[in-house]
Amino acid sequence: MNSDVPADGSPRLSRKEHSLYFDPESFLYSRLYCGGAIDSCMAVFSGKAKNAIAIVRPPGHYAELNRAMGLCLLNNVIVAAKVAQKQYPETCKKVLILGKCIGAAEESETAYYNDPSVLYMSIHRYENGNFYPSRPEGRMDQCSKEDGLGK
């Protein structure tokens, strides 16, 4: 019998990290989901599609640039937006990222905090940090700085 599978047949979680569980395929699947988000953007910018939507789970919006968080290994929306901006700089001049979740996806906001080409909007509950991930970046008064202020 495979030592990675308990007697009841359920998969064993190989590692727990903050709010994430990893198994041997976690990174592969995260890359596939992130690729789906990128491919959706590329289909629109290349003219292969008029519009697109990537429905992936987890959405990736809690992952930080250098840290997995909140069920997310990669931040699909940050990666897809950055790829689109790099591959199509003449047509992808402005990006709107709209987040809708119970908690604030601060990394999606802070990745573009000083960038005037990206407008990040979030519909979430903060309530003085009572909702995950509870950092001050989720407050209403956090509205970019420097070149991103007001953009």
C-alpha cells in the first residue's frame, strides 16, 4: 500500500503552511490555473477572442509575490496582468482589477500600489481587521501612493 495514502483511502496532506495545504500536485495545478488566466488575457489581446473569463479555483488573489497565502500559491491576477502589460504594451495601457471576496486581497492591491496604469478595486469586509488576512492594507483609506495616488 502507498505510504502517502492512509488506510481510509483519503490523501494525506504532506505539509501545512499558514492557511495552505500542499500535496505533491499543488504547484503543478497552481501553474495550470495561472496559465489559464494568462491564456484568457492573451486570447483577447491577440484578437483570438473578443472577451474572456478565467474561472479558476483558487483564484490566487491572496498569494503574495514571495509567499503563498489564503489557499493560493500563485497570484493569478497579478501574473496575468503583468504578462499582458509586458506582451502588449501598446494595447494594454490600463488595467482594472476588481476583487470580490469576504476578505481583502491586499497583495493584489499592493503589487500595483505605485503603478498609475492599474486600478485595483475591492469589495470586501474589513471591519477593523476582523476578516482575513486582517492587515491594514484592507482599510477604506488605503488608496495608493506616489505615482499611483488617485489612479
